[in-house]
Amino acid sequence: MARMSIRIDLDGDGRLGPGKVLLLEGIAEHGSISGAGRALKMSYKRAWDLVADLNASFATPLVSAQGGGHGGGGARLTPLGEEVVARYRAIERDAATAVRAHLEAVQAAERRAAA
């Protein structure tokens, strides 16, 4: 079945899309930026760069990180980070419902072309 992905272009230069939201969800699950990056097969630097980009795009950070060291660091979503993830997932659900018939028609047209 055809799928749709949502990317939100924010007023500034920031963007929020499926990859960044997966990273945020991974941080919530793994308790660290590097752990979330590993789970997504993303380099350590890429994960940190995306988090920095996300944090700079919003009035307050979405991720709170503690430095590493002997005891190890860690990261967690801030309340705003949790809200942004929940709202993004709600937007996806609402959009999928709204475009379902159109996606089915596009998929059917693609099947006709392949036949």
C-alpha cells in the first residue's frame, strides 16, 4: 500500500520529519542520544547534530543531555520534546485518515501502469 510521510517546515530553518521523530522516540526508549543513534544505525555525530538542530529550532530544548564520563551520561526528552513527538504522531494519524482514499487511488493507478 502507498504510504505518506510528513515533514514539517518550521518558520525558521528547522524541519521536523519522520527521522528526527524516530530519533526522539529512540532517546526516550534508550535514555541516550548515542544509544538511539545506534538503534537507528546512525552515526554518533549524526545523532548529536540532529539533536542540536532540533534543540535550536524550538524556544526550549526538546532533549536534555548530561555529559558522559565515568558514570556515563544520558539524555531524556523534555516535556516539550514529549509534546512535539505526540503532536507529530497525531498529525500523521489525522493526515493518513484524510488521504486514505487518494493513496488507494494512486496505488491502484501504479498497479495498472505495472501490468
